[in-house]
Amino acid sequence: MAGHNKWSKVKHIKAKEDAKKGKIFTKAVRDIMTAVRDGGPNPDTNPALRLAIERAKAVSMPQENIKRAIDKASGNLPGVKYEEVVYEGYGPGGVAIMVECLTDNKNRTVATVRHAFSKHGGSLGTSGSVAWMFEKKGVVTIERGPGEEEILEAALDAGASDILEFDEVIVIESDPQEFSKVLEAVERAGGKILESNVGLVASNEIDVDDETAQKVERLIEVLEENDDVQNVYHNMK
């Protein structure tokens, strides 16, 4: 019996590790696909894709997974046609949420997205209902550390429009057309890049209490578990 209990524990730990690895792979795939859709499938001319591939390799993602993600985002998978769709809605506390998807079946995707909203205290809205609260920006997130002043100076010289400093990270924003130049400048200056993409940034954020924040985070988590979902944006502080 003791042996059985030990094996059960080992299986449980392995299952948790596999689930964690699966989430890491899912994020890596989404980063690659977002980079392809923003800047094309060639890593030589798309610095965001190059970095996304490097990060995928760093978490031991197989090469075939990387290639499939690039092919899917660029529409090169034979016999399958993917469409980009964006859904808008409100989460608990009136938090605005934008959901970017890449799907081969819009009916399936909208059904699962609507179900997630309704089950977790939100509601799916119509096109344009919350989009006006967001603007598209290039975003580069770096880890704080030595030499950050020189890194930020290089980013500003390359066209960065805003610098947001937090305890552990710095977020560098730019116009979408300046994103590649800013990213390359940060990379050359030695910045440790944690995330980089062109995405939606909320132009007006709202405060919610802790309980509501947890509900919103759970809704976002459920949405991100959907394979069709590429990015989820919100305006919660």
C-alpha cells in the first residue's frame, strides 16, 4: 500500500508538471503566432518572431511545434483555412475585455467564448462595444537590472513613446510602426526581454476590489485555455 501511495504521489506531481509545461508551450506558441501575424514568418526580418522562437527553444519546445505554429499563423497548413476574429465583452465589475482569436471554425469559437463569459459573470458584447477603450501599441517588457538607463535611452532614441517602471519590470511602449526598431535597439543594448509584441493597451483603466479582480482573472484564465484564443486584453488596473 505504501508503494501504491508513493506511485500515486509521483503520478500527481508528474501530472502537475505536465500541465505546467503545457501552459508554457501554449504561451510560446501564441507568442510565435502573434509575432508572425504582426511581422511575417521570416525570423531574419522579424525580430519579434526571432525572440519568440528563442524563448520557445529555451523551454525545450520541439522544432516541429515551432514550425507548425509559424505555418498556422501564416496560413500554410494544407487543407485548413484560419481566420482572425476579435470578440469584445465585459467581465465582472464592468471590466472591458478584448479576445483575439485565430480559428478554422468561427461558430465553435464564438460558442466557447460566449460560454466562458456567461459562466464567469461576464457578457459578450457587439463589435465596437469596448474596442474604443483600447489602442494598438508595440510593447516590450524587460527585466530590471544593471544598465537599464542605457537600455531605456536606446529605446527612446529608436522611437519609444512611453516608459512604465514597476518593481521588477519595465514596460516600453511605442507606436506599432516603430516596434521593430525599438525591439532591436533594446536587444542590442543588452535588455533581458521577457515579452515583446504589438497588442492592445487600455486607454482608460478601472479599479475593482480584490474579489472582483479574482473573478476577472479566472475568466481570463478560462479564455486563454481555449486553443483558438491568441490574446486576451483588459482594462483592469
